[in-house]
Amino acid sequence: MRKKQTLTWRNRSRPYLFLLPSMTGVGIFVFFPFLDVLRRSVLDAMGADFVGMENYLTVIGKSSFQLAVWNTVRFIAVCIPLLMVLSLAIAVMINGITKLRELLKTVFLFPMAIPVASIVVLWRLVFDNSGFLNAFIDTFHISPADWMNSPSAFYVLVFSYLWKNTGYDMVLWLAGLYAVPESLYEAARIDGAGRKECFIHITLPMLRPTAAMLAVLSLVNSFKVFREAYLIAGDYPHKSIYMLQHLFNNWFVKLDIQKMSAASVLMALTVALIMIGVHRSNEKKT
């Protein structure tokens, strides 16, 4: 009996032994530094005196923080639904064809292979005051626009995010589509269901786990768009694309550690709550 219990304990502990190296790295480089950030968020600038929630109240009351939060929320609210719908439409289109399927996959995945610095050069060539887009507009005798120093900068950033990430999400949607059993479609067709009915009543319900995963991954990837905005427009871009990442970067340069720590804790809690909400919503539907 004791030998059986020993074998059972070994079998249960084996997965944790494989996870131990990764969890150790996460603990050293993520968890413990975050605990230090949490500690600094309730201390003064010198890190000596306890100030409680003062740093949090200071951060929330700053107009720059409110602008950055609004722009970030707006960007996420616009980009993630557009990205998920667009990538799903492309995945369904590619899944329904046989010829040129691999070529189309390569075309949509190509932007992921382009370095950020090259994308910045491309965007400058297109959206600069004397760039290709303004030259094209000028042929129709329309006055050129200052794309990156006007409210249109937000839509340029949205386009950049969609262009960069559509191929990645498309591949994940395709994986979800391949996992749907063909027998379900065959049974539905026998009962007289058409393509529309099959898509609404079979494909979409079966893609719910994929949609939940994509929502979380798209949320994480949306914070990476700061690189393009920063390299194109600098530390202080047009106010329509002044994101939380710009704010954190400027506070880091000024060594406002207490503000940056408090804002980081608020951001981490918000993202964690969103992910928990998405996970629970997916569990209820399944």
C-alpha cells in the first residue's frame, strides 16, 4: 500500500518537476519584481516613507494619465473587434478554397516577418507630409494632410495594428476551424441546412474557445503597437495616439518611480480582471 502511494505521489509530482525551471524563471524575473513594484507604489519618491494610496490618487488625478487611459481603451475597443472579425472572415475564406491556399496564408503572414524599424520607414514614406499618400491625393487636387500630427494619426495606428496582426489571428482561427468535425456539417446538410445556418449554429459555437484565447492574445498584442507610435512620432506624439506606454516611458525617463509603480499596479489589476472575465464568460458558454 505504501509503495502504491509512493508511486502515486511521484506521478502527481512529475509535471511540477517539468514546470519548475520555467516557474523559477517567472518567479525571479516577473513575480518578485512585481512585488517590489507593489511595495514602491505605496512609498514616497525616496522609497523611505509609507504614503499609502497617495501615489494612486496622484496618478488617477493627472490629466496625462486620464488621456493615456482613454486613448488606450479607445484603441483596444476599436482594434480588437475589428481584428477578430477581419481575421475570422479571411480564415473562413481561405478555409473554403483549395487553390492558392498556401500562397494566401503566406501573403497575410508576411507583415509579421517585417521588423518594426522597417515598418516605421514604410509608414514614413507613405504618411509623411511629402509621402506617397499625399502625392496621390494631390493628383486629385485635394490639399494634403498632416497624417501623424492630426486626429488621423489614430486611424493610421489602427491600420498599422490590423496590418501587422491579422495574419497571426487568421492562423489561430484556421486551427479552430480545422478542429470542427466534418461530421457535424454533413449531418446539418442532410437536415437541409445551408452555409449560413452551418456557420451560425455549428462553426461559431465551436469557435468560442478560440475566440476567448484570441481576445486575450489580441489584448496583449495591442500594447506592443507603442513601438510603431514611438518610433514614428517620438515621446510626445499627437494627443490622439498618446498611449499608456508613452506615459510610462516618460515617467521612466524622469525617474518618477512611485507614479510609474502605482500606474503599473493599476494596469496589471485591470488586465487581470479582463482576462478573468473572458475566462469565466467562456466557461459559462461552454
